[in-house]
Amino acid sequence: MATAVMGDWAAADDITVAFSLDSWHPTAGTRKAGERSAGKRVTVRGGRLVPFADGLDVPAHWDFPAPVGRQPVRALGTADQITISRHLKAPEVRAFMNEAPLADLRDPNTPGPTAASDDGRSAQSWLVDVVARRGAERRAASAAGRDIYAVTAPLVAEAAVRILAGRTLPGGTASGMRAPGEVFDAEDFLSCVADITWSRR
């Protein structure tokens, strides 16, 4: 999404990725991953990876697109900041999430996800908002769907099909780590992934 938002911009002053979940019923794997990575998170400031600390340049609230609206948020240290910074020029890459799902995650009594329909998906809804800023200009896009865990498989499947079919950008599959935006046409990829709705604003 960050690649799609940047479009023809060669650089931006900053990129923000804001996550909104209506709730978070974590899997056992999520809880274990959180325990193992505690205190090891990083963020991007001044064009460098630096240790993450709470309260870094994060507004108290974020105005998510409808139907989510204005939400209190907290800063996150995420893998997205690392992958975005490796191929898009933006000295500041911030990420944050609305407070409600973080409260669910911190509560040891929050149950794991349960299927709400025959397809096995939970009833959870999610929205990701990405904003790039260059001076007074802003570009933004958002994507939404149901069950944040269930979105992984369609993303991976779409990527695998494109790689096997040779539908990648020049140099996109060279050896070494690559961000998705380096490998695929960002807008086309987002438009083809099952169960995701995305749009610019």
C-alpha cells in the first residue's frame, strides 16, 4: 500500500501506517511471538533503524476512513517499517494502532479467535490506512477486510502465483530480501487479492 500511495513521488517526508481492528482475539502463536520479541522492536527515524520507544511522534488520535472514524492510537514497532524503508525514500516511517485491540491483546483472559461463519473466519473487521506526506501534500489509501489472520493466505497465494508466472517487476526476484512493493506492481497486486477492498482518498 505504501508503494501504491507514493506513486510517482521519488521521496516523501514521512509515511504513516495506521492499523485499526474492532477487536483482537489473539492466537496462541501471536501471544508467543509477542513474548519472544518484547523489547526488540525498531522504528525508522532520520532515515535509520532505531530502537522503538513508546510515544514517538504519535498523535493522540487518528481519523480513520469511515466507518471506523476517529480513534485513540498508540505507536508500534512493526516489520512494515523495515520493509517500507528498504525501498521507499522516507526518513520517517511511523506505525500505530487503535487502542481497543491492544487492550484485548494485553488482557490474558481475552479468548482466541472463533469462526463466525462456514468459511472459518472470525467476525473481526480491520482497516489499514497509509499516508505519505511531502511538504503540504498528502497521499493516502486504505484497505479493509474481515479477520486480520485470514488475510495472510490470500496475500501469500497471490504472490506465489505471480512469481511462478513471471509476473514480477524487473529485478524484483533477485536474491536477497525484497519488500512486496519491489517485487510486484503495487496497485495491480492490491486489486487482485481476494477479500481485500482498497481505495485511494
